[in-house]
Amino acid sequence: MNCPGEDLVAAMEAVSGQQVPKDMNRQISKGANELDLVRSGLDDTMRMAFQDIHEVMKTYPDIKDYRTAM
């Protein structure tokens, strides 16, 4: 089973008619490592938390700062 990066490289080669250089192919083809996944999850959590806090500020006009909205 191909990882998504390998499929992307294959598509790039098919469209361009040229082979992707080996070092670039390796970099694109490698999947996410554990640190990438942790950072991605943290990013999602922080975005959702900010959206919730921002919604509280919009709902209650008397709240003037993000810290109070938490």
C-alpha cells in the first residue's frame, strides 16, 4: 500500500512527464512522524479552543478580553 506522499510523487511525474529527483522523492514520500502528528493534534486543539473562546466573546458583549472569556 502506498503512502499519500508516494501517490503525490507519482501524480507529479505523470503530469510533468519528468521523474522527481530521488532526494526530493524521499522527502515528499516519507509519512508524518510521531512529532508531526502530536503537533498537528495540538494545533487542532488550540484552534478549536480559540473558536470557543471567541464565540463566548461574541455572545456576551460585556466580556472585553479573551482571558475573561475562558
